[in-house]
Amino acid sequence: MNTATDSPSQSVGPWSPLKLRLFRLLWLATLMSNTGTWMHDVGAAWLMTSLAPSPLMVALVQTATTLPIFLLALPAGALSDILDRRRYLIVLQCWLAIVAALLAILTFAGLTSAWTLVLLTFAMGIGTALMMPAWASLTPELVPRELLQPAIALNSMSINIARAIGPAIAGLIVAQTGPAAVFVLNAVSFLGIIGVLLYWQRTPVVNPLPAERFCAALRTGIRFARHAPALQAALIKGFGFFLFASASWALLPLLAKQQVVGGGPQTYGILMASVGIGAVAGAIALPRLRERLSADQLIFAAYLLYAATLLALASFKHWLPLAAVMALSGMAWIAILSSLQVAAQMALPNWVRSRGLAVFMTVFMGGMAGGSLLWGQLAELTSIPITLMTAAVGLAISSLLTWPWRLSAIEQLDWTPSQHWPTPVTAFEPETDRGPVLVTTEYRIDPKDREAFTATMSQLQQMRKRNGAITSGLFVDAADPTRYIEYFLDESWIEHLRQHQRVSVTDQALQEAARRFQVGSATPLVTHFLAENLPKNLSLSNLPGATQT
């Protein structure tokens, strides 16, 4: 059963994806699991304030959550593109449930120390890191293309509903029974997703080529990110925000306990719930805001709004105005995160989607993990208000520094496979792992077009590398300035055949722009070369014409 091929009703509305049984079941299970995760986060942060109430140790819980994603997201993206995604996710959900249950048992027994909490939080982070790229790539398999946008919106709503109710429930439970109970509920919450994934009879993706090997897939993902300006714009804007915005997440537990009048776990839960409420309100308002503002303008405004909330957090001492401030921070957070996620999705073709999203998550969580340590250490040396004000100033400056990287060009990209490359003509069937493969294209160019041609070829070389080429370049014949040779090098014959699958409508338009410079009606000549294995350890006596002395 493949739900993505089911036929929903013809009218497409915001709730239409829920008419599909599998999506509906997984959405409800995810809502339950997300709620458990937010409850767990509140319980872990509050437990640390009792075990080791220093800003650095409390911030270390946030770092232990996010650092594994920074370290493992890209390998996880490669695994997601290679392995059966359903089975892979089932194993990871079991891992998360086991770790949460272990933390609950140790906490009930009074055996959880500060470093035990950090270690088990890190173990949870490992499971989350390995899961996130696969999970982000799952929705297109569950719904047809016309329901993709509302399905993504519903997934975002699930996260924010959980953010609104999870911390509030956790605050009440922690105040009444302690944090161990929320760890139990989190462990149970994973069972719903496991059950739905077991129910899902996933149709395997058919590809005539063998699956990529792990290391090759990893290199290709990194190479794509290095040569994709559209993705890089989203990464730069994201890092500039998350590095400074992490200050509020890292220090909020201590702020709720030490600086809010009458503060406690319920106050912390209310403040966290306020973020979720603000995020839901922001998600509802985003469509209208996007009609009036470009993505870059919206992100710039959200940067400044979040900086203002950091200043307010440093100033207010009562929970009610702080709850309003946290709701505003939730609105700014969802505006930036949603805009950047949409930009990252649009900047990625399907064949590298998990790996590209993994790069985005690496930057996201790297900024959060590094920022949490930075702000925790600064609060240790100074104070929480000074640290929050410093982060606010840094965020305002970052909004100006990241402005030159625009997201508007992303909307013009069309990654639909063009399939316009003809099958290579060969006199024999090359072995799939034979390589490297050198591909050359010969052009005849009028010298007066040299500048425009080389500028276009620079973009074309970037495209070759995005699609998997090791290197590429352009040569001009020293004896004939009208003759140019463009080349690119692939690791193996199979990697070259994968380039044939990956070339897109956007790539086709770029190639056509380059070929318009060709003089005359002749098509540029394309030639494929396979590396020849030369004999090793040759001696001079074995060379033709050599004589013995």
C-alpha cells in the first residue's frame, strides 16, 4: 500500500491530507510523540536545575540534545537515501523509546546524576540525529504532489501544538510528581509511531542503478552543498540566527527558576507553552505575511523581533509579561524556521534531498549547540541579563550581515529530471566501478563572445559538481582561440550514469545557454573517456627499442 498514490477528494484544503488514512494515523502518532518529547525536554532541563544548578550545566543539556545532530545529520542523510526508510525509522524509534525508559527507571530509583542525565540526553540526541533527515523526506511518500504543501503545514502545526501543550503538562506533572513521570510518558509516546510504521506497507523506490555506497553518497551530498548557492543562502541566514537565538533556549530554565518572581517548574512550563502558542499563531498569520513580504524581508523582520524578545527577557521579572514575550519569540521563530525550511526544500532535487536537509540540520543544530555552550559560559562569568542583552545585540548585527544572501532566486529553480542526456555511445559495456570517467565537450566560440561564454561556463561547471562531478574546467586551444574544451571528471562509470538521472530542467536551460554560443549549426562534440590501467613497475629493458648492455 502506497498512500501517495491514493486519490483524495478533488478539492484541496488545509485538512485534505488527513483524509488519507496512513497520513492521518502517522500525524496523530507524531503529535503524541512530539508532545512527549517536549515534556521530556522540560523534565530534563528542570531536573538539571536540581542536580547541578549552574548556567553551564543547564545549558549543557541543550548542547547534549543538539550536538549529535550537528555531528551525525549528514551521515544520517546518506543512510536515509540508501536504506529502506521505513525499517530504518522503526529501529531508531525503538532506540529512542529504550533510552527514555532507562532515564525514567534511573530517575525513579534516585540514581540519575548530572552527568548521567547529560549522557542519556546525548544518547537521545543520537537517535534524533539519525532520524531527522529520513523523517523530513517522508512526507512526499505519504501524499500525492498536490497535497504536499498542506501536508507540510499540518506537520508544522503538529510540532507547534505539541510545543504549546507539552511543556504546560510537563510543568504540572513535574511540580506534582517529579521529572521521572514525564520520562515514562515520553517512552510510551514512541510506541504509536512504531505501530504506524509497522502497519505501513511501503512500496520500494525502483531504480535501475544500484544503490549508492555510503562513502560515495556522503561525498556527493557534501559536494552538492558546496556548489549550491541557493542552499548556501539558507544555511548562512540560518546559522546567523540560531547561534544567537539559542541564548533564550539555553537559559530559560534558570531564568524561570532564579529571576521570575515566584518562579518554578509550572512557570517554566507556561513560558515554554507560550512559545508554542505564539508559533501556532505565527503559522496561521504566515500566508498573509508572505503575500506582502518577500522571504528575505520576512526573515529580516523576524530577526529583529527575536532580538527585541531577548532584550525583554533580560528586563522583565514577572511571568505574565514574560509569557507574552515568549509568544512573540515563538512567532519570530516559526517565521524564520518555516521560511528557511521551505527555501532548503526548494533548493534541493529529490535525489539528494535527505543529504541536503541533513546539511541544513547540521547548521541549525551546530548553531544551537555552539550557542548554548557560549551563552551558558558567558552567563557563568557575568549574569543571565547581560548574556541575553549581548545575544540580542549580536542577533541585530547578524540580520544586517546576512542580508546580502538572498533567497528570491530559489523560486526559479526547477529540479524536475529533464532526461535530455542521450545514453553514452560505447564500443563495449564498461564495468560499473571502472573510473574515473572523463567527459569532454568541444565548442567553437566567436572570440567576441569570450566573456559571456566563460561566465556561462562557470555556472555550468558549478552544475557539474552539484550533480556529482569530482572536478570540472575549461581550456582554450593555444593555437586556435575559437576552440574550447570543457571537461568534467566522475569517480566511476556508475557515477556518470547517475548524472544522467540527476540532470534537471534548470540544468538543461543552463546547457542550452552555453550551446547558443556555438558558432555554426554543428552540435558541440561530447566524448567519454575511461581511465586506462597502466602497467606498473616498468623497467627500461621492457620499453620498445631498449637494448641490453
